[in-house]
Amino acid sequence: MANPRAGRFKMSNLSEPSKEGASPEGSSVTQKTGALSIWNTILQQASIYGVAAGYCLSASLLSIINKWAIMKFPYPGALTALQYATSIAGVFLCGQLKLIEHDGLNLRTMWKFLPAAVMFYISIFTNSELLVTCQCGYTFIVFRSAVPIFVAIGETLYLHQPWPSFKTWLSLSTILGGSVIYVFTDNQFTVTAYSWAVAYLASMSIDFVYIKHVVMTIGLNTWGLVLYNNLEAFVVVSLLSSL
């Protein structure tokens, strides 16, 4: 009588591939695939952090340059118009030289984009007025650092984005708490400067949320966004200056 256990053992040996006979080429391919995946992840993370670092650097330099410019040329409206005109000329020139690609001008798109351009103008104007009225640049930096927490709330409530994670809330709350402490300990507090600071905080928060809405719905590319933003804001400041 045959032993059933021995039969099952033989069938198991036939059905399972031998580990000793595993191809070294398959193992090598798996290792290469894993290494490539890790390398792609590192590059992706480096790209994200690189963009973030570039934004921090450019924003910091822009704040310093704006403060210096407003001290040398204390006319916020005219300085704002010059900033818009320079950006418009730069986009058009680089577009003609085929260095960049931007969306063409369209009246219907310009009409849809108008609220965003108005908010952009208000945020830049309140920024300039804040730099003029505050005695030092710290007030501007503190209020600008508080913008992300209000943007996060606005994106969730109006753009139906998911709420930030607990760690993100903790980081944003820490920044906001530092801003509040600065306000209560500022020995150069003036009502005028802080009125412009609150106006700047509100306009920047609304501008960021609405710009994201525009990007999600209108479909302009990066340079098209720059062109429409600055061109329409330039029209707005020109109309207001003529009143």
C-alpha cells in the first residue's frame, strides 16, 4: 500500500520550483528595479525641497528689495505700477525670443481673471504701504509668515481641499503663535502700521486661495498666469491713478 504522505510530498516537490535553481539574473533585475525606485524617490523629494527652498529665497530677497526700493522711492502706487510693467515686458520679450511659452491674450479669459488681478493689486499695494509705515521689516515678515494658516483654512472651506494633517496644523499654529507673541511685545506698535498689516494679511490670504481656484478652472500655464496677473493689475492701477 502506497504511503499517502509520501505521495503528497512528491507532488509538492514537483509543483514548487527549486530555490537552488533560481536564476541570478532575476535577482539582479529585482535589485536594479529597487535601486531605481529609491533613486526616483530621492530625486522627487529633492525637486520638491528645491522648489520650496527657491521660493523661500526669492520671497526673502523680494522683501528686502521692496523695502530698499520703497525707502529710496516712497511712492507705493507708482512703484507697484513699475513692478507690473517690468513683469509684462519681461514675459513678452522672453516670449518673442522663444525662451518661454505663454498663453495668448483673450478678452473672455481676461474677464474671468479680473477678480484675481484686483486681489493681486490690493495685496501688492498693502504690502508697499506696510513697508512704508512700519519702522522695521520684522512686522511685514511676521504677518507674511501667518498667511499659510489662513490659506489652508480657505482652501478647505472654499476649494474643498482636505484638511491639513495634524503635523501641518501643529507647525502652522506654532508660526501663528509666534506672530501673536511678536505683536504683544512690539515696542514700535502703531495703529497705522498694524492696520496695513491686517489688510495685507487678509488680501494675501484671499489672493492665494483665489489664484489657486483660477489655476484649477481657467487652465493658464505658468507664464500665462504671470502675464494676465500683471497686465490686468497694471490696468487696474492705471485706472485708479487717473481718478
